[in-house]
Amino acid sequence: MPSFAILFPGQGSQFVGMGAELFEARPDLLGDGVDDLLGWSLRQLCLEGPEDLLVRTERAQPALFCLSYALWLEFSSRLPDPPRAAAGHSLGEYTALVASGVLRFAEALSVVAARGRAMADAADAEQSGMMAVMGVTDERAEDIAEARRREGGRLVVANLNAPGQVVMAGGAADLDWLESQAKSLRLRRMVRLAVAGAFHSQFMAPAARRVAAALEDVRPADPHFPVYSNVTAKPVHRDDVAETLVAQVCSPVRFDQSLKAMAAEGVDTFVHIGPGKVTAGLAKRTIRSATVLVVNDLAGAAKAADSLSSMGIS
């Protein structure tokens, strides 16, 4: 029988004006309780910005987490059965874990807020960044990073997003080196990402320690459906949730491998849930035979649920 998986986006999908309908539809979830925990107004930030505040790591991460989960509630209320599996890109893994019942919303939001602050502080501590590299295999990207490390650099593969789409992370000198060697390495196209620092690399080691502290009192439950870990590209067991979330901060996001693993288990439809549609694009590039749906507003939630019903997918 056909089956679907849900995907949640990470940092970078935020924009001023996102979630306007959700604040009206879910005041119980997105109201004063969230603001009290965060110490700032989620609604004001999402609807009014300013953009230079919304894009900050410590604000963007909790904002995207909250809105993505609210969209999941709207979408799931229209489903007769749960999805076959779930995954999230970086931050989105927290949303997937809450959607699956492994973590409770409030406790996960507290960890996400701490994670955002910790990653922002780690990025401020040392100049670093990330570079999207197109047209290379995962193996080729790792060979390039290893060559730089042999010279004393700290270049690593940070995101394995889709075939031919890899993100590398390192210090400012590492990214300069990568650009200077583009011709000799036969790299067709590279783009420096507008991010605060080298996420998913050892530059984030101080942040990982703070995430570990934030997770100390969290007690994960058994999942209602499997959640594929960014670190292993395999379903995570509840006893390993804290360990993998800590490791995730400094480890590559193996998103393409997670998509392939879900497809191998019979998933043939992927539903992006959250602002933007980044994970939808990655799913299309990685599993070309799959059907891909997008839930980034209330109309999208209803449309996607109807599409699943018409396809006979539960």
C-alpha cells in the first residue's frame, strides 16, 4: 500500500509575515505561553520582523519550530492515520520528534531556544561560515574536505542535502581556500550561505555541550511513527534521542540518505510541513519517482490531506 512521510524544514526558511493564519487558528499553542518561555513576542517577530532580527539564529529556530508544529497540527487533524515516517532538516528534527510524540512541545521548545542561543554564541566566537557546492557527489565533497584538513584546515561536509547539492563548513580561511581552488578542483558552482557560522561542524562544539545540558531533564517517549535521525539516517530509538540531538550539532545532516532510507521502506510520497518548501525540493531531487506535497499554510494543509485521500494513501 502506498505510504507517506512528513518532512520539516530547518533554519533559512523564515520570512517576515509567515504564519499569519496560524496565530488566529492556534492561539492556544502560539500565544502567551510561548512568549513567556521565549521572553519575546513570537507573533510580533513573525508578522512584523524586522528581518534582521528574525534571521538571527536564536530567533529563527524557535520561530520556525513553533510554526511548523502548528501546521502539523492543522494537517494531522485532517488525516485518518499517521504517516509512515518523519524527518527534519537540522532544527526540523525537533519538530519531527514532537509530531511523533517522542518529545512534548513545551520541553522541545525550551531545548530549541537554548540550542539557538548556543549556536549563535558559538558562531560569534570565531569567524566561520558555510558554502553550498553544486554538482559534486557526497564522496567527492568529503575528499575535498579531507584534502584541506591535511593542510591544517578545518573544512568539513556539513549538509548532504540531495544529489549534487552539498554544503561545506569551515573557518573563513577554509572557505577562501575552497573558492581559490574551484578551478583546479573542477567545481562548477559555489555559493556562500548567509548564515552566522559553520553549523554542523566542530566550530559548534561549545553549542553541543549546552544542548546536552538543556536535554538533561528531557524524558523521550516511544514514537508513534519512526523519526529518521540526521546523524545516522536511521530511525532513532527513544533511548538515543538526547545523544543524537547533541551529536547533530557538530555532525553532517544526512538528509539525502534519510530520504533514500524512507523510500526503501516503501514511502512514495513526501509532505513538506512548515514555512517555505525547501525539503520538498530536496525530496524531488533525491527521490525522483516520489509524489511531493507542500503544507505551508492552512489551504495547503487541506489540499495535501485531500490529495492523500484521493491517492488512497493513509
